[in-house]
Amino acid sequence: MTPSNSANRGSVLLCAVACFAYNHAHAETATAASEDPCIEKAASVVVLLDEHVLLLCDSGKTAKEYAVTLGKGGTANKKQGDNKTPIGTYALGLPQFSDRFGIFISVGYPTEPQKQQGYTGQAIGLHGPDRLFTWAGGLNTMIDWTQGCVVVKSDEAIGEIADWVKSRKVRLVHLVVEH
């Protein structure tokens, strides 16, 4: 390895660590600075798309929050293949085993009214990291890389969410830009 390669790798690693630290701190304080987005919500999942945070809501309060990554095309999905995470309230499926992601919880996108408006798409969900990157932990949520899904950093995190969804019988997910 040449000195320049070593320096480049060090710079990349330093940047990755700094971004991870920022994202982690941001997720921990996202709801502290404003009114709790879970107010007036029964057991449900809320994803603050602009803040890259998933909230577990119970009895009008945030029970837990997780940093997330989203679609690499941004938000406001309208057609299959645009790599955007949809905005809206959707049915939330039961957690299922996935060969690629460990656990996958389907999001009912598009809704029937959206289909009538020409929205297309399928296989949008909440899930853990790709099996190839489970070792990366928080690095999995540093950049938006999905085809429209909402992804948490680890198998442990998606396992907690799946257990919570099953035990509370959560059937809705709110994917919101402003809360």
C-alpha cells in the first residue's frame, strides 16, 4: 500500500466516523427539539423522512426511535423504479423472514386511491441491513441507498421493531415529511 492510498483510506474512515456520529446524535435528539410527533397516535410507526428517524408510538408518546436510511431517489414515490420512499399513511404488514434483509415488514404502498392516480410500485417495507452489510452497523444508515424502503442499522434494531409491531398489533405506518 502506498502512502497516498493509506491517507485516502484514513480520510474516508474519518469521514465515515464523523457522519455516523452526526447521524447518531441527530436521531437521539430529533424529537427533543419539537413537539412529539406521536401525540394523538395510538400504537403505530412514524417515520420522519426529513429527519431520517423511525419512531415507535404508543399512547401518544414516543416509545423508541431509530436512525434510518431511505430511498436513494429521495421521497414522494410515484412509480416503480424511481428509488423514492413514499409519503403517506399505509397499512403495515406482519414481520416476515427475508433471505436478503433478515426481517422485512411490508408497507401497503401504493394504496387503492394511489393506484387509481397512476402510482405504481411494490415491495416497499421496513427492514434491516442487506445480509452483505450486517457487519457495518450504523454505517448502514449513513447514506440513502435503498430502492424506496426504510432501513434501520442492524438486525437487533429491526428485531426490536418487529417484536414491538407484533406485540402491539401495529397496523399503520406514517411516512411523513413534516410533523
